[in-house]
Amino acid sequence: MKIIERNLQELGKSLFVSLPKEWVKTYKLKKGSKIKMMSSDKGLLTIAPEFTTQEKTKETIIEFDEHFERKFFREYFNGNEKITILIKNITEKQRRALYEFLKRFITIQIVEESESKIILKSFKIEELSIEECLKRLFFLSIGMIEELISSNNKTILQEMRDNMTRFYYLLVMQIRRFLDEGKFTKENQIPLVRAMDFRMVSEKIQRIGEIVINLNNIRTKELKQFLGELNDHYSKSVFSFLSNNYPKAQEHWERGKQLKKKFERLLKNQTSQGKEQIKDIGQILRYANEMAGLIR
């Protein structure tokens, strides 16, 4: 990042500063060109030549059958950004084959999944904001915990985990681009400190995904109940971080303290094998509490 110094000039009752010639030439700016400015509460002024605009989303629905691949190629190359695949009565073998097929497409990501459908998004990196990356990462981690509690399907868990990793790398790429190049979309109008907080939260969410994928079956009702309470606390902490809701922070901190006490009681009553499992779950609690601490 290059630092350029300028002296303020006065014209009438207004102050102005000239723009660097190299920057103006790079972005092909001229008299009358529109620029956008973003100011932070720390005195930082960011100037960008343009913002990415949102276009109407094209979407379609296709059914998984013997003609699926041909239909998918048609809808994908027609520029649909949201593709819903209906997967009624799909077998586990067909699901695995579907996952492998979708991995061929770099710009395709699974954003929602249930027993009856899979929703895909096809995007360009420039269109994905830092906050949207974090939300996708977060929702996938929540889905993993819910899957672990309910049926613990390893295929689904691994696919969610793989998608988490893709969104994590995209988020890191966007933050690096934001910090290093000063390029941002309309949704990325955030202070530098906030961008770094997003980076820390994404790291913790990524680690939670790693813990969940490595957990063995949660067999006891007590542990499942605790994991459900923890998932609720984790969700509320991340939502409050995303909305920057400081008044809610105290409530989350107190809830985190209560869960920590319950965790310690559970740990004390577990067998040696169960203790290792509950310790891993305790790491999720620690990350959730740390995220609540980032609410400013």
C-alpha cells in the first residue's frame, strides 16, 4: 500500500486535494467521473472509483434424474446464479456422485441442503462480500452441528466441511484484496478494524468445523442436549457480531459463563473416553465466547 502526501488547498469556503495522476490514469477517470468515499470513525477516508452494483438474480429449479447433467449444463451456461436441485428419493450413492459432479465447477457452491433439495449459487469472486462469505461459513458450521446431533451422516458432514473451507479461503482473499488493493464492493463498506474482526471470527468458525468433523458419535442424551444449547449460544453470538449489537453482548457473556459451569460439571462426570469428546465440545464453547467478546 503506497502512502501519498498532499497539502490541502482552498477554493472559496471549501477545502480540496488533488488525486494522484497514476491512480486517475489506472482507473480511466476524467472530469465528471463519479467516485465513492467511505469515512471511518478513526479518521480514515477511503476513495474508490466505483462500486459493484447488484443485478437481479437469475434462478431456476431442476430435478435430479437420468437427464440431470444435460439440464444442469444448460441452466448453468444460461447464467443462472441460483440453481435448486430437487432430490426426492435420492440414494446415498447418487448423492456422492452428485457431490463429485458439482466439484467440477469452481464457481458453484452449495448454500443450503435438506432431504428434498440442494440449493446452489454460482458467483463471481467480485460479487461476494466479506460479510456474505462469513455468513455462508457460519450457516454451514451450524448445519454441521445440527447434522452431528441428529443423524451424523459422514458424507453430508464432509461436504459441508469442504464448502466451509472454500468460503473461508474466499473470505480471506476478499479481506486481503480489501486491505492490499483498496478494492471493495458496496457491501464491503467496513472499517479496517471491522475487517480484521471478520478475519478472526472466520478463523474460529473454521476451527469449529474442524472439531465437528472429527467428533465421534454423540451418543448420550445429556451431551446432545448440551451441544444443542451450545449451538444456540454460538448462533446468537455470531448474529450479534454481524449486527454489531453491543447491548446484547452482556447477555451472551453471561450465557457463556453459565454454559462453562455446566461444561465443567459434565467433564467431571464423564469416563476417560467421554472426557476427550467433551473437551473437544468445550473448544467450541471457548470459540463462541471469544466471538461474543468481539462485539464492540
